[in-house]
Amino acid sequence: MNNRAVLEVIALDAEDAVAAQSGGADRLELVTDMAADGLTPSRETFGRIRAAVDIPLRVMLRLADGFLAGDIDALVRAARGMLAEGADEFVLGFLDEYGNPDLVAVERVVAEIEGCPWTFHRAIDRAVDRDELRKRLAELPGLDTYLTAGSAEGVDAGMPVLLAEAAAGRRGAPGYQPQLLVGGGLRLDHLPALRAGGIDAFHIGGAARPGGWSEPVSADAVREWRAVLDG
């Protein structure tokens, strides 16, 4: 039985991607513009990264800061363009103005990506009702992961929610089958409690860049996370 934890790293370009893979990342989340918390990268950037590494790539589908969908037709076109470039895994998630899942936007995009695996990102941490969101999305094809800190304030505040949701997944509660991918203020010292709670997937961005977002991913930083997870 393979108990290796998943380590996903944010990559902005091919240099990031190569360093992350070298350090032991299992998967990359591809974005641009971290000042807006990560938007859809260009097709050209995706192509360069795909040519540079051979680990799975999850491409962000998000065109503006915040969790409102905005122009749904533009989102669908972005998804179509990425599919044409060879993308086959995605990250998305939209809320309406009241903090409920925007099913119109999500379903339109999911229909376009035609069953590709996808992550519902940290919009869940801003939802008015996390449990209801999970239940409403449960039957959508391809949804296999929730990226979450358990709280909009980050993992420190969200730890009890993360452990409770992991337990709900083990019980087979409706809406809790997708994998928990923990990210958002995640630190190495969080890992023992999360691993003990049965969580086996982790997402890092700034933690892979000791020099800050203006510097590239550090293979050594990723390697440290890999070593602790493989403990």
C-alpha cells in the first residue's frame, strides 16, 4: 500500500516547475498573478511548463480576483483553450454574492472540461455553509479534491474544521469523498497533527519560495517538505 502524501506546489513558469519537480513535488498548480491570488496562466506558459516537466499539472480557471465568476463565457473560452493545449486537470470554484456555490458558473465550466479531474479551490473557505456547498457539488463529474485551509484565516484557525472534515470523509459522509488538499498558511509544524488526522495531501506556494513571490521556487525548500512528509 502506498502511503506517500501528495505534495502540490504552485508554479508560475517553467523554472518554478522544474525546481518543484526536482524537489519532489507530485503535482503543480499553474497560475499567474499572485497579487490576485492566482489567475489563469497563458496557453503559452502552460505549453512551456508541460514541455519542461512530466508530473501532473492542474490549471487554474479564474479570471479576476475574488470568488465571483464574472464573465462565464470567458471562463469557458479559457477552459477550451487550455484543453486545446493539452491540459487535462483543472482548479476552479465560484461563489455567488451571498457566499453560496455559483452552480451556473461551475456547471458551465465543468461541462466544458468534460470529466477532467478538478479541484474546488479555497472558495470553500469563504462559503456561508461548507457542508451545504459540498453536498450541492457532490454529483459533479471530475471533482476529486478540495483545496482548503479550513478557514478563510488559514490553517491555524482552520485546523479543527480540517480534522472534522477528514473524519467525515472516512465515515463516507455525503459530499466528503473528494480528497482534502490542505493549503493556505500551511507550515511544516502543522503536518504532524494533519497527518495524524488522516490527511494526505498538501499544497504550498510561498513556503516553496524562501525569497518571497518575486523569487522562483526553491528545489531545496520543496525537498525539505518532501522529506518531512516522507518522515
